[in-house]
Amino acid sequence: MTDFETVIGLETHIQLNTITKIFCSCKADSWGDPPNTNICPVCSGLPGVLPVPNKAAIQKGMLLAAAMHAEIQPVSHFDRKNYFYPDLPKGYQISQFDAPLACGGYMDLPLADGGVRRVGIIKLHLEEDAGKTKNENNRRLIDFNRCGVPLIEMVTGPDLRSATEAAEYLTRLRQLLRWLDVSEAEMEKAHLRCDANVSIRPAGADYLNPKTEIKNVNSIEAVREAIEKEAERQMREVGMGNKIKSWTLEWDENTGVLRKMRSKETEADYRYFREPDLLPFHISEAWKQEVLAGLPELPEERRSRFISHYGLPEYDADVLTSERSLSEYFEAAVKAYANDPKRVSNWVMNDALRMLNENNLTASQLKLTPQFLAEIILLIDSGVINNNTGKALLMKVQQTGKSPQALVEEEGLAKVSDDSAIRIICQEILVGNPKEVESYKSGKTTLMGWFVGQVMKKMRGKADPNIARKILEELLT
Ligand code: ZN
Ligand code: MN
């Protein structure tokens, strides 16, 4: 029995979050809009129109290329990819073929065994999206809203070795896309789509066998499941002495079954040629530097820095760098608190994060700003409020947008919560007046008013007399 390994390459289509489409001024994100309401002569392919490239799409592509360590090309071209399909009104897609935006690059995936899998990137190119077709009542309906939406197609080498690694790559890619603010990267909204090329070979071999391509998978979990099933199928086929054919398979998410769509096209079938309506675009060194100046510290670097600079455990660093806005929230809170980062991390991970998840917000949208969070922790540290009041205060600040200090004063939170301070004074009064205590205990309960008065006097009226009375009653029984 031969041991097989799975060889996987992923082809991702990433919807850039630009305001307008790639070659016209229609709105790029038309999710939920009625069909065919977000189109114009350019993106619906009427005769005589000319495409105008969207600079923002090119710049977002450059940012992603740089973050993937890819080489941004000084000159690149648009090409026509010709095929006939009802959702493609021009009969061709404007894409890039042999002179893409960027070539090479990689992403390093940490593996469970402590090693690293370097996933090579073959190329990144810009292209326009096609429309959408659907079947309804035995009719085929077409929606052109998505036509001309800017996409980056990014292709990895055959470098992934398991369905789990493929899922991990996509998880990290999604994180990076949001981090860079180049895509919303919501797979269920088709902002991030993935086709997987799968083949098998005897473990350790260095040649590639014929592969199949899995299309139409729209969640990371489904990618994992589809790849696992396809690798098992190929092993069964080979086990029975059959050859693997280069099929294109479609994933049916309702049944979890792969179906054969068609025999795979080869590049020659697309008759690529240069797009005659667009000039080649030149990316000067100056433009490149200007765009790359906006490249933030990347998730992996920030994660390492949180560990080395703040002394955070790996787990905390992972959670806090899962989203860029959360990592920025944490750093702002640490700065405002100017003390133990781990204490801030606990509050952010337990309390702020729960608030974000419950309200479906990002950290930058919280009314509980990092400065307010730090203020609450400081109020606890200085004994003005207790821990429980602090937790309740989080919600109040989030609801009202008022500062913790203002709320403490407004709602008398310090006074009410400060039972322990009142208790200390009560104890002092009782210890200092043994005679009165004795007569109270032997039945002279009218002395209660006098005791309360002593406590109020000592606390210069700041104590809540009801609480003082309750504590005194408890101490005197
Ligand atoms: Zn348009
Ligand atoms: Mn494509």
C-alpha cells in the first residue's frame, strides 16, 4: 500500500473594496441590490464604450502584492480573456495574462509541529468580475450587477499539503485582506472566492500528477471538506488502477458532494490577446513608494512585537492581532493606562471583545474608547470603585458614550459601591465605643441612630447612611 500525499494549490478571487467598479463609475458593492440596477453601458458591454481604469483598484492591488512579498511590475498590461457565457455580456473578460500586476511572493504558514510552510505566490493580477446567473421557475435569469467589480486573482504554487493547511492559508489571507483594508473578505458575500487544485502523489515524490479543480466553494470549512473528499476519491481511483483525469468539479454546498462540471479548459481555449482599449500601465518608483508608505505593520510582525515588547502570552497576542482595529485598540488602551499590559489585555479580551461580538462591531466603533477602558481600570486600581462596578460601568459607558469618571459622579457609583470603606469606619466606631455597644446589645436599640451619626461624621457625610445602618446592624448581631 503506497502512502500518498495531497498536493494543493489555491486560486483566490478577491473583491477589492473600492467605491466604484474597475472600468466605470458604477457602485462596486451592490450586495443585496435588486438585479440589474447597478449597471451602465460600460459594464454591461454595450457597443462603442471605453473602459477607464480605477486607480484605487490598482493601488489596493499594489498594497496586497507588497504584503505578499510579491514583485510589483513596472509595466503591466490588460488582456482579453475570451469565452462565451450568458453572465459575460462582452463575450470576454478584461483580465491580465502574461504581464500581471505582480509576480512571485509568498506567505509563511506556521505549522502545528512548529515548522513553517512557505506558500509561494505565482502571480497576482487585476481583472473584472462577471455577472451572476440563477435558475428560477425553469428560466435562466441574469444579473449584471457584479459585472466590472474589481478583483485580484492570486494563484499559489502547488505548495499546500493538506486540507487543513489550505484552510489555514485562507484564514490568514482573510485576516490580511481586512488588515490592509483592501477587501471586506466576507466569503458568504463572495468577496473572497476560492478554487482548489488537488492532486495526489506518493509521499515525498517531487513530480506533479494530473489535478482536478474544485470550484464554487464559499466558506473556509467547505474548502477543507471538499479537498478532503476529493483527495480520498483520487486515492480510491488510483487504488483501483484508474487514472485521474483533469476535471473541473463543482461543490454543492447543500449536499456536500462534488460533481463533474466539464473537462478543464486550457489557456489556449481563451484566446488571450492584449486589450486594445487600454494602454499598458506604468508603475513608477515614486508612485510605488507613495502607495507602499501606507503599508501598515503586518499581523505576524505585530503579533511578535506584542509578545516581545509587552510580554504577552502567545494566546493573547493571537487574539489581539486577529483584527487590525482590535490590535490598535489594545495599544491605545495600554498607552492610556501606562501600566501592566497583561492587565489591559485581560480586560480587552474578556470584556471589550465580548461587547464587540455581541453587538457585531469592530473595535474602532466602540463608544467605550481605549481611553475610557483605561480610566475604568484606573478607577478600580485607586479603590474608587470595585471590580463589579467596573464591569457594570463598561456597559454604561458603551450605552451613553459618557466618560467613566462622569458616570461615577452622576450615578454616585463610588459611594454606593464603596461598602468596604464604610465597613472599616463602622468597625472603628464600634471598637472606640464599647459602652454604647454593650447598652445596644442589652436592648437599647435607639442607639442605632447615634452610631450612624458617628459614621457619617467621621466620613464627612460621604457615606450612604442606609448602607452604614445595614453594616452596623450586621456587625452588632
Ligand atoms: Zn458600469
Ligand atoms: Mn479569474
